[in-house]
Amino acid sequence: MAEALLFEKSGAVVTLTINRPESRNPLGEDGDGPLFAEAAERINADREVRCVVLTGAGKAFSAGGNLKAMKERGGTFGGPGVAIRERYRSGIHKLVQAMWGVEVPMIAAVNGPAIGLGNDVACLADTRIAAQSARFGATFLKIGLVPGDGGAWLLPKVIGMARASELLFSGELIDADTACQWGLVSRVVPDEDLMDEAYALAKKICRQPPDVLRMTKRLLREGQSNSFATIMELSASMQALAHQTEDHQEAVSAFFDKRDPNYQGK
């Protein structure tokens, strides 16, 4: 059986590929929580990694949860309510929390439909690039469900409460250009250029000093749920650490020498 999540490291970039193309890359299957958690742990523990590109195999990013399993009341969706709740906690929620906890910048290269859980997983990335054929939707209500994966917290932070409410309450899909207008993605590119564009952005990110890159992502994440005063204190603490790094000294020296810096993660 093919691995459901492909992990490929090339230099400082890890590519994660959701790999169930025959069924449009559903998520939340048995074992997905630990699988994504292991990938996140590998990324966070590897100090060489500076960026992640997340995409889907085939023609879809992810069509969301497995509707066939829902219809049959099997897998994650079988048994009494208390059992389903525990499977959400140990499966879908563990997957979402793992991707949210990736310490380096993550780019979602959205190569096709990103629906329901798939849309919310894309939103866990720090930025999204969409292929022209991409479609986005928070279609939980259309199948009689709430956004059970944390999307009610996440989606408004990405596109604002009004847009998130429209997507959730209508259940409609939006195309890539609309997603860009709404701020759901940062750019739209021809399908054939998607991965080249994603890796070009990853290359720019990888030029940054690795430790302060991780700290900057942490500050952005903490800023979404903490007070301004708390972020100011955290910023001062992290900046004090940054000033003590060899990479900071290298950056200043390179500026005056008019050369590219050579960061060592020290």
C-alpha cells in the first residue's frame, strides 16, 4: 500500500505530499494523526530544514474527509458518538495540531480542490499559492456537519470573519482568483508553474538565518492569540537571543562587505 504522506527532503526544503490521488487525497483516515505528527516531529528536529512545501498528489490538494466512510459509518466515523469524538481527537485533531506546530515556514501549493478539512489543512500553512484550477470550500454544512477540525477558529484568522462566515454558511466553492481576492491565497499561477513557483518562494525563505526564521514564525503565530503587551515582551526576549547569534554578526558583516551572507544556524 502506498504511503499516504510522502516525505522528501532536498537541501533545506521538505516536500510533504498527500498521497491518495485515486480518491482525491481524503484526510482523517485511520493512522493519519500519527503519520502527520511524525512528519512534523522530523521537520522540527532537523535544524537543516528551513521551509516546507505541502501539496497533493494528482489533480487534487485534498477533497477533505472520506464521504464513503461517513455514508457507511465506518473508520473514523463509526460507532457511538463518544468513540467518534475520541477518533477526532487522536486522528484529525492530531493531524491539524501537528501541521500547526511545524516550526519552519510552510507553503501550501494548492494544486486542485481543497475542500472541507483539505481547505483547513491548507490554511495551516503560512502562505498559499494556488494553481489556476484550484477550488476552495468549507462545505461542512452541506453534509450536515460542523467544522470539526478547528476551522471555525482558523478560517476567520486567514480571511476575516465575514468571508469565513460566507464560505461556511453558504457551503459554496470559490475559484482560485476569488480566493486570491479574499486573501486565502497570496497568488494564482498556471497549473504547470505551481511547484516551480512554490520552490522559488521556498528558496527565498531558505536564504534567511534558520534560528531567527523559526523565531519569527513563532512570533507571528503567538501574535494571533496573545495581547500586544505579551508579544512585545516575547519580541524583546527573542531579539535578545537573536543579537547573540553568529548568524546576526554574519548578516551585519555581509551587509558592510556587500556580499551574500553564509548562515550556519549558530
